[in-house]
Amino acid sequence: MTHRLVVPFELPDPQPVSSVLVEALASLDIVVFGHYGLPEQTPPAVAREQFESEAKEQLAAVAEPFEAAGASVTIRLVFGRDRGKAIDQIAIEENCDGELDPAPTDRVDRILVPIPNTGNVDRLTSFVTVFAEGHDPSVTLLHVVEGEETDADGEAVVADGRELMVDHGIDPDTVDTRVVTDTDHDAVILDTAADYDAVVMGEATPKTADRIFGTLADKIVNRAGKPVVVVRRNHAEDDDGSA
């Protein structure tokens, strides 16, 4: 099955995705999504009438590198106020199982994969194999031990994840594991991400604070400067998606 990845761009003046990421993700079906942010007093219909032509030209320009790299590309455009809600809606409508939160990068040689203690590891593995096509990046599976978990539980989680990745064809010599016990799950991942080129992580259940401070993926992009592929949960399942 070919994965579908939504790649959001903020309009006007979208920032292009680095050529390294374009090449790494070209085997996927790409949904180039443009969100044209509007102030409260501007009706979407009015903005669309005024800016749609220019917005479509800008989206075509940022989509072209993906098309040139051989990716199947779909372009969607939304005028609205809630970017996060719009991305989620487009991902559902286009049946996307991942989202790229881009950041500038000139290589994807070291990939961090925070893995949860339940579920979603198979989906994470599928996206890691995309990055592994054509070259062998080093992959670190990270699990943060929290609450009632023990270090042994954490070791079991990363060992199972490593076995699954090897079963999917990833070179075992390139897959490392790390277990950290800490009360601040997000801080550990954020600090660790700074030492890697990209992050592949599961989607977490939205929290109220995310609307104010941003999601963990947003923080990795904005603070650590690393691109993140967020593997979406199956929203029909009762899965907290935490890593």
C-alpha cells in the first residue's frame, strides 16, 4: 500500500520543502495543502474570490518539485482561520496516514523514532522504511518510561520495535535503541531530536495546551529545527497515540 502524506503550506508566500525531503518522500502520494489564513472579519468566500488565482499559482510552484521527483501529487486549497482543524479535515478527506511538518535540512542520515508503549509501531515502521529506500540512515528507537512502567517494560518496547523494523527490511546494523526514564516525556524527545536530522513519530491525542503552545511536533520543528513526519492515528480506534 502506498502511503499518502499531507504536506501543509501557509499562504501567502509558502516556504518550499527542502530538496532532500522531496527526494526522500517522492515514493509517497503527496497531498500539497495550502492554508490561506484569514482574520476574523474576512469571509472565506470574499478571500477566495480575491486571492484564489495567486494562491493556486503559489501551490503549483511548491508542488512542482514533488512532481519532478516522480511523486503522485494532489493539490488542495482552503481559506480559513483554524489551520490545525483544516489540516486534519484534509487529511481525513484525502485518506492521508501521515503529515509532514517541514523544516530546512540538507540530509536525512539520522532518524529519531519515539515509539509508544502500545500500538502504532507498525505504522511508524512503514514510514521509516520510506526514508531507508535507496540508502541506509541510522535509526534510533526512543521510548520514555513514565508512570507505572519499569525500565524492563521500556526495553521490551524498543526491542519489539527494532525486531519489527528489521522484519520490514531495515538493516539491523542501522537500528539502535534507547530507553529514558523521566517525568517530562515531551522534553526528553524535544532535547533528543536536536541530535538528529529528522523525526518520525506518532500522532498524539490533542491537548488544550497544544492550541496555545503548539504540539510536540511543532516544537521539534520550531525549537530543534528538525522536520517531522507525524504518523496519524486510526481515529476510529481508542488509541492515545503517545510516544
